[in-house]
Amino acid sequence: MISAEQNDFLCRVEPGTPAGKLLRRYWQPIALSVDLEGPRPVRPVQLMGQHFVLFRDESGKLGLLDRDCPHRGADLAFGRLEHGGLRCAFHGWLFDAKGSCLETPAEPAQSKLCSRIRQGAYPVVERAGTVFAYIGEGEPPAFPDFDCFVAPESHTFAFKGLFECNWLQALEVGLDPAHASYLHRFFEDEDTSASYGKQFRGASADSDMPITKVLREYDRPEISVEPTEYGMRLTALRKLSDTSTHVRVTNMVFPQAFVIPMSAEMTISQWHVPVDDTHCYWYAIFTSFTGPVDKQQMREQRLKLYELPDYTSRKNKSNNYGFSVDEQLTETYTGMGEDINVHDQWAIESQGPIQDRTREHLGSTDKGIIAYRRMLVKAIESTRAGESAPMLIDDAQARTLTGPPSIDGIGATADTDGYWQSADRERRLKSDWASARLAA
């Protein structure tokens, strides 16, 4: 249990807040590359309470600018893409991707005003179908050589979804391995061969046992938390017999991402990115160790559940998340359909726009959440003191950070650590792109 002041210290990220200053030191996902397809690649973006406009100019270069025009404050998200930049529709002032003012057409021909105007501009990069932005001070950190960033583009797929709640309670779901046995419980096991693109519907690695059966019948995992260079590793063990144990290894990548297994062939790297203090997006990069990802199937599956352009869930608080009494009695524990993101959405949105942690009572299974909050507090305090924080890495450090291993499988009870390490290596050795990296 923490105080209201401590809760605000951790949760609030808008300009001027301690946690907001910390998160601004890192790259943040702000859009999917597919969002910038079509005849007009311009999109408004809100990140940690600040408003921007993202665009791709005629040459293909990305730009991220403050959304209000420095002339009279009009909305640049309605601007026109032309002549190498984004032109304000109010008076025609033109800005390039670096924020330089290229033209002020209503001014006299001899005017020097244009040379003195500069719009706020921020670094943006594309990785694995996702646009990342850096809105902090100084130089941004390097991207680590994690699987999602080094796999071929053909072997990754990106998607996102909107949650109407604070980013921290959304992130903490990924630090809680115990919840899956209830929140994501299915009463019947499907054909695991038809589970492509669906989380918690396939078979655990090195077995033919559906993960749904594991979660349903073994609901008291033994959870351990281990600090790592990138954040922390969480291991959840569900003992099936004296000789076999289900092993699930997930990772928290500081400050607000986690890497988890989706299936024997795929992992998910997921960020929880604050729009403001009471809304956040989850961004997920799915990475395949076998063949190329069927991007069309993956996107079509998800667009049945999410509406464009804002990627809002079709099942939400306005329709009780699709809750069905009959389904809850016979099919799923929640009665809210098969998509686990909807389950998560209900769980975290039902805590309120910002969870009141003065009323919570943590248990032993919450050790990952407790460890993360301590890490977060320490990093916020370090930032306030002008010191470093985890994962503020340079290029040399970034090359040493690989993986991280993320496994869901069944191994020998006598050596669970050895199992997940060997399972990770074996999967990489069988992968064209990952095995090449091992050889290097």
C-alpha cells in the first residue's frame, strides 16, 4: 500500500512531472508505419500530454513537429504536404522535418522573418513497422540489439491498441504472471494447430499440451524475479509432475516494455505508452523465429476487434466489454470473448483512470510489481538528481544486449533454468536469421 502522493509520483507523466521527465529520456513508440500509408501521410500524435504532428514528406523522410504553428497557433495536423515540408493551412508557413521554416509567403519578399522562425522538432526512427520518437533533452539512447529490432522486416508484425487508463496499471499486468490462470482461462481447449496469431491458444513448446490446459489446471505458479542488464527477468514455474514443469520466462525492459512468449515460434515485445495521465497505447512487435509473419492474417485478425483510426477496442466499457453470462458459465472465465487484450483492458480500466493504490493489498505473487516500482522510484530520483538511469545506453552497450530469452514450454523439473536456456538456444539455432547472429 502506498500514499496518494507516492501514487502520483509514479503515475503522472505530463510535462513537469518527475516520472514524465524520466520517460522522456527514452525512445517511445508513437505510430505504426502503416498509419502513414495512403495519399496523405500526416497524423496527429499525443504523447505524455504533449501534442505533435507526425508526417512523411515527399522524399519519404519522417518529421515530428509541435502541433501548434508558431505563427498564430493553428493546427498543423491539418496542414498540406508540399514543397519539401508541411505547410500550415492558415497562412501558408512551410516547415521541414527538422523544424526549419522554409517559407512565410504572406510576408514581403525581402522579409527575414523566415530565417528567425523554428518549430519544435524531434528525432524519429522506424523500427519493425513502428515509428519511435524521442522528445527528451540531449542525445537519445541507442536501440539494443533485441530480437524485435534485428529480425528481418518480413519476420516482424506491429500492432497497437488504446486503453482508457494510466500507463502504469497497464504495464503492471505484464509483471504479474499469476493472473493468466484466471483472467485468461478457457474452459475448453481448441485445436492448437489453428492457433496462429492467437496468444494463449497454442501448445507449450516441447509438448503437445495446450497452454490453456496448463493455466486452467495449474493455477499456483512459483514466481521468481531476477535483475538483469535491461531490467528484470520473471520466471513462472507450474509443476505438472515430479518429472516435468511448465516454464514461462518473461522480461521487463526498462522503463516500460516487456518481452513475452506468444507461441513456440513467436515472441511479443510490448510497450505501454502514455497518451496522457489517463490514456495509453500498447504497441506490440511480434517476432517470428521460423518463417515470415503472415502480416495480412495477423492484421485482419486484430481489425475484427479494433477500430481505426485510433485503434479503439470494439469491446469496451460502453458495451461491458462484450460480457456474456452464458459464455462465462461455459467458455471463458471472464465471459468477454477470446481476445486476451480485452480481458486485460477490462482488468486495468476497471481499476479507474488512475488506480488508487492506497487501497491495494499486494501478495507474494506481486513480487515483480514490487521490484519494478522500486526500480522506477530509484530511476525517477536519479533523473531528478541529474544522474543516469537503466537502459540509457550507447552503441557499444546496445550491441551486447540481445534476446532477451522469452520461453513458454515444458521441461524437466530437476533443471528448469537449464531448460529455458537450452530451449532458447535451440530455437535460435533453427532460425535462419537468429542462427546467423549466433555464428557472428
